[in-house]
Amino acid sequence: MHIYRTHTCNELRPAHSGETARLSGWVFRKRDHGGILFIDLRDHYGITQIVVNPGRLFFETLSRLHLESVITVTGKVTLRDPDTVNPAMETGEVELVAETCELESVADPLPLYLAGEEEAGEEPRLKYRYLDLRRERVHRNILLRSQVISHLRRQMEALGFNEFQTPILTASSPEGARDYLVPSRVHPGKFYALPQAPQMFKQLLMVAGFDRYFQIAPCFRDEDARADRSPGEFYQLDLEMSFVTQDEIFAVVEQVLHSTFMRFSDKASDAPPWRRIPYREAMLKYGSDKPDLRIPLEMIDVTGIFRSSGFKAFAGPIASGGAVVRALPVPGIKGQPRSFFDKLVEYAKSLGAKGLAYLVWDGETVKGPIQKFLTPEEIAALAGAGGMKDGDVMFFFCDEASAAARVGGDIRCKLGRDLGLIEKDTFRFCWIVDFPMYERDSETGAIAFSHNPFSMPQGGLEALDNADPLDILAYQYDVVCNGVELSSGAIRNHSPEIMYKAFALAGYSREDVESRFGCLLNAFRYGAPPHGGIAPGVDRMVMLLAGEENIREVIAFPMNQKAQDLMMQAPAEVSEKQLRELHIKLRGEPRQSGTPPAGGAPQSTTAS
């Protein structure tokens, strides 16, 4: 007999009745029923009930034992009485009557309660993450993550992709977020950077002649945490293809993601091909380039109706320049109390709006705070534009286009939640396409890249030479699921001349481009294939599949909201010896080796 186990804690069934079995695991629960001790013994696979009779020498020891201690139990597999069968457990028809018991590891009193659904706060959960990971839901999430990654890898290999690893220590590059820097010991004053993404390396692999690349790639970005974004590091299914069109990339991603979501969820999932929504249409209808299509509400543009209206709060900003009016028709809510509308107005103000106008269609009449400022013809035009019927309400947002979209999109989502309009048990996918290549910087007024600077502009060099930069679209695309951006991608700019021109419109000289992206440019001079790619986020996929609201719940060892690892106490002070070896000198008050700075405040570093 094996020294630790003949079976796992999820393996015994009625067919094993009468056999001698040995199990090892953690003491999950204990119950004393009339002098008989019942222990739920848990391992990675499941739970089996152990029965300890009072005559056993180890009875008192197990009675006093703290939960989560590790034991090995040998005994007879016995059928439970019919009235004690537990249908919620896969092993619920049997129990193991203990004959011998060995203590493998005695646990101290627990800082966390692991049985049941009650959760501790963030700090103890992350400080004792190895305990938190024993909780059934979290344990299941991490297993799901492993299975998803394995499935993704198999799918990519089946489609003819080759997995390559790219460097972790590399050069700093401007990719939209702050780099994590690593000082060099042998090159004083110089730093490596952890990759924000393998962007340049995967493009160089295409230049090198590899046709289809993928990698389950770690990425590092020094950015603030959000519910759907982990600070520090994350993983993505990074892929790149040569001699490929946008449509062919879409086909690969749709096949892989649809297969994954169908494999690991019982929820309905949109079958390919997925809906494609131009960026400007998405901003108009949904107020976001990450629309949640489970919400059956769409905004419309009614600027023209208000332009000459008597409602000066809208007509004035339109006439003075730049303002637009977006309307959000919502069916069948005229019966909501006045407090519902008042709270929504206050919510709009909390988003930065001056207010929130609305009209209510009530039988043959139209009511609302702005009704008296509009003519019957204008009201009729609004009704026609929104398809308004009795019981419907139309909300209005007036501001410059981006602000109106932001407020309207937020209220659309709030109404979806508050009114129970969000479609349940489904994944709604779409592509956002035709992103603008450029935008105007709100502070400087200069032309700047709006998305990925390495993207191919639609129309190529001719568009860059002749079109208004703000009218140029790029071969850039995002894939979105239930309001969560899973990935951005693009057909790449593989021409040095087009790249020089594209960056010139954004204010970069040839020298700037060569100094920042010299390696990529040089590679393109030696024969670069047309290529493109994308990188769906693994963490976000698993978060959606697990039904979690916070990405932390699907990462084995996440950081907290402040990018701290409470378990390993990182980031941490290092010794003066280490700093000297790296040619680093801390600014501020000098300190002795091993002595933390006053107040524990973080200190900046400078090379010396």
C-alpha cells in the first residue's frame, strides 16, 4: 500500500465498499455527533468524509487538531445510511471509517476562515494567499486558468502556429504605459526594461521568415489597477501572422476564442463571424469603444433637431461650436417614480455633466422638464428618430462629442444594470474596427497617434500625403466581450517610408524615429512581409469564464490595488551593497544598510 494514499479524496464510490483505502489531505471541517467524530478530508481533487470512533487512540488528538492540519488516514470504505447520503458531494454515498491515522503536518490557528462563502478582506487574503487558494472557488478558478491556457495552446498548434519565447530583459520603448526598469550591474547608468508586450520581437520574427507565431506571453506595465486590469504583470495570447489580411486574423481569433468559451462555459456564446462595428459608430451608439451588447439600448444623434430649437441650454453650445446632442431612448419606463429620474440626474452630474434632460411619452402627450421649450414638430422629429411609443422615455446629453459619449455610455450601462436589461447567461462578442489613426491632443492641439503607432494607415502613403490626418483610419481593431476589451491588434506598418511619414504627422523627426525604433526600421529595410496580429488577454478571458468581477480572483498570486505583493513583501528595500553594485544612489535622507527610510515612503532612484 502506498505510504500516503491509495485513492484521492474524490475517488471513492459505492463500488469500493468493503475495501481498505488510505487517504491523505487537509482537515477541512470537523463535527462531533454523539461522541463520534466526523472529518471532511480535502485534497486537490475533492472531499471524503472520515468517521473516527471514540475507541481509537487518535480520537482525542484529532478532536483537538486545528483545521487545515494534514493527516493520512487508513480504514474501511463503508456505505452511508440512506438518510445520511450527501448528494452535494461526489463521494457522498460512502465514508471512510478510520483505523489508523498519521499526523503529517499540524496547523496553527488559521488567520482566514476557509470553509463556506464568507470572505476575509483583501489584505489578509493576499497576505495569506497560499491559504486563500485552498478555498474551493479560488482553487477552481486557478485550475480553470490552467485548463484554458492548455486549450489555447492546443488550438494554436492545430492552426499551424509555432510557439516562440521572446526576451524578458529588453530595451525601454514607448508603448503607452510606464516601463518597469531593471538596472544593469555591468553597464553603469543603463537599464533594461521588462516588456510591456512582445510587440517588436514578434514583428521581427515575421521579418525573420517565421510565418505564424504565438506565445502565452507575460507582459509588464507600471499602471494603476482596475477591476479588469492587474497591476504589474499580466498574460496574453500573443500572435502574429505574415502575408495576412485583417479578415484572416479575425477568422483565427474567432475560432480560438469561440472554441474556448464554448468549452469552458455553459453560457450561450456568439458564433462566428462576429459583428463588426466601426469605431465612430460604437462611440455614437454606445458611448464606448468597449460596448456591452447585452444591453438593448442605443444612442442616436439628435443635434440637428436641437440646433434651432428654443431650448437654449442645447442650442447655445451647438451654435457656439463643438457641442453635440445624443439621445438615449429607453422603452417602457414612464411608470418609474420621480425619485428614479431625480437620482439619474444627480448621477449624470457626478459624471461631470451639467444636468440630464429627458422627455416622457405618456399616451398622446409628451411630458418632461424640457417639453415646454420644444415645438410639436421638434417633438415629433425626436419621436421619429427614436421610434418612441407610449411609455417610453428619451434622455439627452449635450456636450462636446467625447464628453457626451462618455456620459451617455455610462448612463446606458447604469440603466442596463438598474432596470435589469442586461441579457443573462450569454457572451456577446464584437469587433471594433476602423480606429482613427490620429487625434488632436486636448491640451496642446497637436496631432497625435490615437492608438497603435505601428499600424498601417488605410490608404497607405497616399492617404498620409493627401488626406486630413484626422480623417485617416487605421487597420486597427479590438475584440470586445460583454463590455470588456479582450485585445487590441492591427495590420502592421512594414514600410520604412510609410512609417517615417506616419510619425512625421505626429510631430516626430526621422532622427526621432530612428533613435526610438532603429532596430525595427533596419529590419524592414531587408525585406519585410506584410503582417499583422493581436494579443487577447488570458486573465480577462478567464475572469469572464469564471464569472468573476475582479481579475485578482483568477490570478494565483496577484498584487493589491497599490501594486504590492503582501505575501512576499514586495516591493522591498534592498541593501546598500546591492545598490552600490547596481550604481544606484537613493535620493533623500541617507540611511544605513538594512534600515528602512523614515515612514516607509517610497524613494526614487537615480543612476550615479
